[in-house]
Amino acid sequence: MNKIKMFLPFLFIAAAIVLAQAESSNLFRIERNKNANIVVYDAVLSADGTIDKKKPVDAYWILNAKDGKRYELGAFDK
């Protein structure tokens, strides 16, 4: 488990670099088969296309099972 925790920051950085080059901010989504809700992770890019240093990743829920709107993650979810 510790190896996974150590690997995650490198995964985020690599994904953010690829996405910055592709001009897309969506890193990945987590979906489950129990309901239609999705957790979305986006790279936050500045106007010049570089990753924002203060908040590099924006994570939020899309509650498709409820109303399809975006909701911020709670403290536990983060």
C-alpha cells in the first residue's frame, strides 16, 4: 500500500504533463457500477497552459443519480 501512495504523485504529474500538451484538463474519472455518480479529477491550467501551482488538481462529483450537477468533494472524499 505504501508503494502505491508513493507512486500516486508521479502518476498525477505525468498525467498533468500529457494533458497540458493535449490542451485537455480532464485527468481521469472514477465510476462505479452501483450507481451513476462519477468522481472527476481535472488538471487546473493557467491561461498559458501550464499547471496551476497553488491548486494543480480539481476533484469533484457529478451526481448523475441525483440531478447530474457538479458537487465539490467533502473532506472525507478528498
